[in-house]
Amino acid sequence: MRRSARFGSNVEAPRAQPSPGHGAGYVRRWEHGSRRTRVSRARLYSLAAAALAALALSTGAGAQDETEPPCPPGVPAGAAIHAIGAAGVGGPLIATQTIFLEVETSDRSVSDFKVELPPGVVARRGSRAFQADAPGPVHVRATWSEFDPGSASFCQASAEATFELLPARPLRYFPPSRRSRVGADGTVWILLVPDNADLRPVEVRLRGVQRARAPRASDPLTVVTFALRDGDKGLTYDGRAIRIVRSGGWHFDVTYGTRAKLVVQMRDFARRGPRGYGIDLKIIQAGRQIGQAG
């Protein structure tokens, strides 16, 4: 008889014993004064698989199975696609901007659906939105899984709609004032983003040399991009909003003044004075030059 460290008396301490006739596939656990039921690992695995299957079946309408047959006419009732632009529900839909999609039936909103878009139209936010750079009609088809009470099974529902996108307004460019010569400390180029504006990326292309000559095509080129909409790469107002570029012996702040104001500012941090230099700065959107210096 040995002393139990737990109970401080000469009581036989509980210990686990292998189950006679069973191998390592069985687990046996003991508690003081009682014994838990032996459980097979294989049984545990089968119970877990059954639970996962039950969870999958409980997901309900929405999750798609492409093997499902098409739903019969009228199932579900009142299915429709709605498009929402930057101006909100009922506002205009503008080319180049992000258009959000909603799918509804007569009694609920569909949360899980797929969309089919024409060539050249880009899906965004997991097919919950799209962007089209050209104005005109955009045909959208949405599909999702729906329960059909008539057959007591799931089927593939669909809805279609055509949305008319209006032309976007161009950005407004303001060059340095006539009283400010290019090269003065604080020289500024400004782009304003109006309502219903063209939101395609804007590039600032800059070449500079510390000599009194125009930059050549072989001189280093720096490109900074403003990303004005979802999914595009570059400077964003809510993320990285500024980049400082050194070129031709000058510093250029490429940044946002406000959400609707793009700024390129030339600075002389080194107070370099009247030494010779050459600057070639171009502001370009979708291949079209908006502004320049040099």
C-alpha cells in the first residue's frame, strides 16, 4: 500500500490500466472512485465527421451547388438585382466608379450569390460590386442556391438586370499660378475630384536632372499612382496617402490635400538656390495627359 499524495492517507491512488484484449486504439481514463467509459478513436473520428456533415446541411439557401437543377419559374418569388452607386440608392450609376450589387427576393435578402459580367467589366469585393471604365449598358446575371418547397429540395435560382452607366466627369487640373515660376520652393500642381468623377488611377511621372538641360528618355523615371477606387494599387486617402520623391535635386510631395484634392508640391529642403536643373513632370490618367511641367 502506498500513500496518496492527493489525499494524504494510505489509500490506493487511482491509476490507468490497459484494457485486456484491446490495443492502443482504445483510451481508458480513470477518476477517483469512478471510471469513464472507454471510447474508440475511430468512434471519435466518425462522430466528428457526422457533426461536420450536419453543419454543412444547416447552412441553408445561398451556398451554391452547381449540380443543382434550375429552379422552376416563380421560385423564388420577386427575385431582383439592385445596383447602388456612390450617390446611394436611386442615384446615378457612373462609369469608372464602384457599383455595388444587392440581390433580393419577395421575403429576404440573398447574402451568398455569384455574378456573371460582360467582358471588360471587373468584379470587386467578392462579386458584390463591379467597375466598368466605359459608359453604356452593363448586363448582370446573379445565381444562388434556393430551397424549392414544391420539390422539397434545393435548386439554382437566378436573376438578371441591365444597368445604364453614365459618363464620368473629368478631373479638374490647376497648374502653378502665373505668379509662381516652376522651380520656386512650394510650386504646386493640383487635381480636384468632382462629384461623379472619373476614378481611374492617376499617374505622376517624374524625371529630373541636376543640370541645366531637359531630361532625356534615358534618365531615371519615377512613377507615383493615386488609387481613387476599390481594388486599384497606389496612394489612397485612407491608407498610405503620401510619397516623397527626390528628383533633380528637389523634393516632390505627392499626396492628398483632401479626399477630393490631389497635390504635387515641389520643395527646396536643401535650399539649393539657383543652380541648374531640369524637370519633366507629367500627370496622366488612362493614357491621357492632364497636366505637365517641363
